[in-house]
Amino acid sequence: PPGVAPHLHRVDEATACLPSDLASARLNDRKGGDTGREAVQAPNFLGDGGIQFVGVSFSYSPELEPVIRRMSCHIPARRFTCLVGESGSGKSTALGLLTREIQEQRGKVLVDGQRLSEFDPAAIRSRMAVVQQQLMIMDGTVAENIRLGKEDASDEEVRRAGELAECDAFVEALPE
């Protein structure tokens, strides 16, 4: 609709602040992997320990330089965490490690002090959400776009998400 385009950058900037249950893309639709052993279901994932990368390295091929080299960091539990960096800096690779799409080759990834490989991949993915770098607006109303992250969101939750994203003012100015 006319008048929306000048404001889209504000939505793009603000989506990083949305709560995970209203984020634009969810990982819980992905299939769990076969771990080959009994995996922890992680009913209370995450506790207070958060996530730790300890000396983690990963390369997509032995002939290539590692995309991630000796990465060590702590991601606190129950906090918003943004991975920001240039193209090719390892953001998607770090996400792949967290979702167990790929396995670290050196070091370890811990959740509450326990190796990530001990958790069921589907349990991990069901408790994560991703906000993509590029803004994606689907055909439909603004409310329908907000509900992409939580299909059963109430009108009040949709309104609150729009308010948190600071897009409520430009939404009110839109034509019917």
C-alpha cells in the first residue's frame, strides 16, 4: 500500500526487539535429528546457565579455512541475543551449531553446563526463534504478518507486538 515503504526500515530495525514467541521465523517446524541414543528432552530448557561456546571451531570443508575459529562466549539465559557481523563472519554457522544442523569439530557447545549434543534437536529448535537480517513482508494485512510468528496471537498480542516494534503509528496512518 502507498505510504508503507518509507516506514519499512523502522519495522526491520525493530523486529530484533520482538519477543521470541512473536519473532518472524520459528525453528520448531524443522525435523529433529536422529542422535543414535536417548536424548535429553529438555523440558525446562533453558535453566539459568545459558549457552556457552568453549573453543568452538567449524569448517565446511577440510580444504577451507574455518568459518568459526576457537569461538568462546556466554549467551545468558532468558535474554535477547543478537549475532551481528559482516557477511561470511559465521553468524549462520553459529546458528547451525545451536540448532544442531551441524556439529562443532573442535571445542564444545554447552547448555546449562551440559553438552548440546545430549539434547534432542527438536526440543532445542522448538525453544528458539530467529529474526532474519532481511525484512520480509508477506501479502496480507499487517496483523497477518505479525501473526506469522505466533498464529494464535490474540488481537491484543498483535497490537502489543506492533507497539514494541514501534510500527503502531505508521500502521494507524495506513489507508483501510
